[in-house]
Amino acid sequence: MSTYLVPVDFSKTADHAAKYAARLSFEMTNSKIILLNAYYVSEYESILPTPDMIITTNENIADEITRRLEALEKLKSKMLEINPNAEIEVSLTRETLLRSIIDRVNREEIEVIIIGSNGKKAKDESDIGSNAIKISKSSPVPVLVVPPKADYQSIRKAILACDFKKVKEVIPMHALKNILSKHVLELLVLNINSGHKIDSQEEHFLHEMLKDFSPAYHYSDHPDTIKGIVKFAKSEDAQLIIALPKKYSFFESLLHESVSQRLTIKSHVPVLLLKD
């Protein structure tokens, strides 16, 4: 069974990611979606007043839990309208977001975490979307980041962006094979080369590693790696961009707070951040 973990905070961004997951599950005959909401109240909030002189009481907490559970069920109903046969579990935890995600991944075999990235409008912003990269860095499983403009399409074509450096150390083959085996798709390997000579030995290693997927190789010069990837994805009408996790990969530079603005906001294509 493919299990998708979808953290939600009831923002437009998170709802979009949840509905994307519902459409994805429609194509997977044996899948499950977990809607996870984290409601953490520190002990200080229950004993110290806010600047508005409000103290969070046990009654306040109980009311908020009820409200959130009702919101989870409402979102579940919307997702079942998309896929009536979907298996959807709702879960509310009292831990922080990251702790809740890690705990769930450690307890259950999660294939991928699906989160939304924030749009440019403040009203669209989500705490989860703002922490997309922190979640990606902390998660032991792949994270699929869904841009606000990304409507679900069957994954027929995926782009693996690679700089052809230390490929044996950079590419997590087990994770890549697990993802690619679930979809019948065309794999495009993209090398964005900003004037650097390609190491022929590394190129040979890469061809050997990926030969089972029969990928097409593309080479492009672009002064801005991110813009080059997004432009290529658009021109090829790809449905997925696969990013690599290792420190030698140029995607390491993406694992900062600017990634939402630099890649997922610019892109109409979901970005899958692989893990070892």
C-alpha cells in the first residue's frame, strides 16, 4: 500500500495539497491518505497571559481540538468528492509540526509527504508552506512540494535535474527506483551546465545507474539553474521535477528558506525532494 502523509493547517495552501493527494490516490489502486494536524500548546501559554492578557485554558484547548477535528472531517469530505473510494484517516496531535511528522513516519511506512508551497499573496500563506524546506530537511522520506498553480495531472514525464558531479554519492537509487516503479513515465535527465566541463567518467556512471529507466538526456546552458529547470519543465510539459538530496548536488543550495520563492512559486510543476 502507498501511504501519503499530508500535514494540514486549514489554509488554502494546505487544502490545495490535500486535494492534489486525493487526485493522486485516484490513480493508485492501493493507497491511503493521512491528514495530519498538529496543535501544540506550550506550558507557558497555559500559565502566562498573551499581550492581550488572554490565558489559554483547558476549556479553550478542548474547544479548539473540537474545531480542528471538525475541520479535518470537512476536508476529508471534500477529498472524498474527488475520490469516493479513497481511504482517508484524520489525525490530530498535540506535538509540534515537525515532531508530529517524524513520529508518524517512524510508526508507519510512509511513501511520501505531500505539502503545499505558499503563493505570493499573504492570504494564501500557510505555516506548513513556510516551513516546507525545514520539513524536507528533517523528513526521512521523500517530500512532494505542490506549488499553488499546480493542478494534478497524471505523471507521464518527470525531470531529474543533475549536475553530473559525484553521481554515485548524489543519487539515492533505492528511493528513485521506488518512485519511478509506481508510474509508467518518461524520464528526462537534465544537465544545467553553467559553462563547466562535464566529467566524462561521471557521465558514464550516470548512464549505467539509470539505464533500466531508458532516460533521455538533455543538456542546457543557463546562468540561473532554477530558472533553467523551470523553463525546461514548462517546454517539455513535465508533470514532476525530481530534486536530489545529497550535499554535492546543486539542489543542496535549495535547502534554504528561499526555495519556495525560487522554485516552487515559479514552477507550475510539483517538486519531489528525494531522501536516502
